[in-house]
Amino acid sequence: MLPLQEMGDEMPSKKSEKGPEVPAAAEAAMVPLFDQLRDVMSRVDAKQLEQAKRKVSELKNVLSEEDLKILDLEKFTPEKMTHMAEVGYNEFKLGRYVKSERIFRGLTVIDSENYYYHQMLGAAFQRQEKLAEAIVEYGIALMTNPSDTVSLTNRGECYFKAGIHELALKDFDAAMDLDPEERGEDKWINRARILKRQIGLIRR
């Protein structure tokens, strides 16, 4: 299977206009995603299923006490959040996925509506083989930005790796639908096409 590609070189400039409070919308957004995830994981080995469910449930407690001590939410301006996102992205690029995860985990709490934060948290989870958590985060990113081809392709790849080909194909097709003329200008849509062909070869 092809390895997960690096994220794009540029970050979306979306910034929250809300104060740095922890919104209830983040947990509410997870409800349908957990339902879908339970269906997916019902076809996975029982031991892996219990481990995945335990890890996913921990996402509701997005920040640990240690994290809360590190992050002084009242002092987080949009400029500081952008800087932290850049730091998290650089940690990801350097292969320090745990550190990247911690940074984007905090940013998703401060601004739950920024799809890029969820996208990058999903990528950090994916690189650590935490497929259940990655699927959830990509799903939240897509609820905010349905045209996020990075999250569509990467979530599809998580399903692919889990052996859930029908859901993988659904995400790959959704990504490809965003380029109906097949211009090939989006590397993530191109990747979705390649991965879809791989599934076709497996099913022969």
C-alpha cells in the first residue's frame, strides 16, 4: 500500500472569530461519527476493537490535566494559534507525531470549527497507526469543509488499511467527484484514484 503523503505546504488561513472557550460543538459533532465508527469496527478483531473503542472514547477528554497546564487558553490569540499550528506542522514534517498530536489536540479544543486543525490531528493519528482516532478527526474536518480532499483521501486510506473497502471507495469517489473533468491538479484526488485502482486489483 502506498505510504501516507506529506500534507500540503500551505496552511488554510481560516481563523476563529470566537473567544478561546472550549465549545460543546466538538463532542456533538462526534456522535454520528462514533455511530459510523462502531459499524466499521464491528468487523475488526475483538481485541483490536476494544482497544480502538477505548482510545476513541478518550477523545472526549481532549486535553489531559498536563496539557491544560501547558496551554493557557486565555492567552491564545489568533496569531499565537497560527504560530502553534505552524509548530505542529513542522513537528509532523519532522516525524515527531506525538508532539504534533498534542499541539493539534489543543488547537481543536480552542477552535473546534477550524477543519485544518482536525485534518492535521487526523494525520498525526494516522501516522501512529491510530486508525479509529484518525477516522473520527477526518470526519469532523469534513463536516466543516466537505471539499477537504486531504481528509477524504486520508480517511479512505484508513478504511482501506482496516480492510473496509466499501467505505474506502466511498471516500475516494467523493474526492474524485470534486474533479469531474479529471484535470489532475489536486495531488490528493490523484492519490484517491491510485488507491481506488489498488482496491480494484485486490478484488480481482
